Amino acid sequence: MTLRERKKLQRDFFEAAGPNTAAFRALIDTIPDACFYMKDLNCRIMALNKRNCEVCNIKNELDVVGMRSDEVFTPADAESFMELDLEVQRTRKPALNRVETHPADKSPGFTIASVYPVKNRFGDIIGTMRLYRVFTSHDNMPEWHGRMKAVVAYIQEHYAEEISLDELAKLTGSSVSQFKRIFTKTLEMSPGRYIVNTRINAARKLLETTDKLVSDIAQEVGFYDQSHMTRAFKTIRSTTPGEYRRKHRSITANNSSAPKRKS
């Protein structure tokens, strides 16, 4: 795609999104450390703010306009980045304050992201927009996460162990029922689902980067056995661990000769 084609694609998307798009993008750049992007329904990048370009090691947003995340980043990172976009497209509802563990700059931290649908003047969804921040320490979590920051840090460190709700509730000084309510409201998923998601993410990394048996990976990341992990994988990722490994090994092999942009 030529530079002229990229500019036209971006201009057409902004026109469909409405006359306030430019002002909104400029406003985002006044928020310290805020990363922002817009994508169309094909998950092609339409806009990146300056901070997001820095985090993703992209010199100019027009270098990647019209490209999907899987054309810019490694397969594992790209899938993680596009997951919320596809969820918002499917549900037509915003995904708010999601904690993720795949910062584009490869820092040993996490991001807190919100994704909204982008609509045209007729109310049709034409894409998504995301606002996120990168945190290198759970101590730096925003205050609105309140008592949950200690819980998230504990789960990230102990996900491979058996974790009880009683343990987690004690970290917040609340009852189990109160803890479950606050956690679900803050992170928009139950504590159990968050623990399973964390284990699945750890398993994904091992499936992509090692030749360990699926049964060994299941136990290593905290599942009871292989069948337990397979059920969870199919529920959350709509595929089995074996299929996931084959797919990503295939993608890696097909793309190995093409240079990837560092992120």
C-alpha cells in the first residue's frame, strides 16, 4: 500500500467516524502516558497517537495505517492485541478496564485497557478504539483499582498454585461475597475467570515457545490435568491447546523469512 493509499484510507475512516474525530485524537495526546489507537472492522490500524507509536516502536503512524496487528507484531502479541477489538465488534458493547499482560514494548508489566466501538452517523459500527496505559509495577495501579491491586499481583505470582477465594478476600480485608462483587465490578470478570485466564496465557506462551507435552504444561500452569486445561482452552480461546500450538507454529514458520517490526 502506497503512502497516498494509506492517507486516503485513514481520511475515509475519519470522515465516516465523524467531524469530532480529529479533536478527540488531539485531546488524547494531552493525557500523560495514554496510548490510543483506532481500527476498522477488519482490525486494520487507522490511527495511533504519539505515545502508542513510542511504545510500539513505530516511527510514524502512517507507516502502519492499513495494516493489522499480525502484520506488525509477533503472532502471540498480535492475537492478544486483537482479542478485545473482536469482542467489542461481536458484542457491540465497550470492554472497560481490562488488565492484560502483553505490553507492546515487552516490559515486564501489564496494561489496563478500555475498548469502545466506533460508529458512523447512522449508528453502524465501523471499527474500534482503544485507550490503555502501561504499568511496570502493580504498586502503580491507578487508585480506582483500590484493594484489587494486591489481589491481581498475588494471582500473577501464584497462578500455578491452588488459590482460594478466602486467601484473596483476606488480601482486601473483606468477606468473600464482598470481595467477589468488588473484583467482578472492577475487572469485569469473576476472580475464578481471571485466574483461569492467567493460567491460559501462561500456557499459551509455553505452547508457542517450547516442545513440552500438553499434559506437563497443564500441571505447570496450575490446571488439574490435561483435560481440565483443554476444556478451559476451548471455552476461552475456542480451540484446543494442540490446535493452538499447530496454528502458531505454522504462522511462525510462514513468517520466519519476513522481517518483523520490533515492538
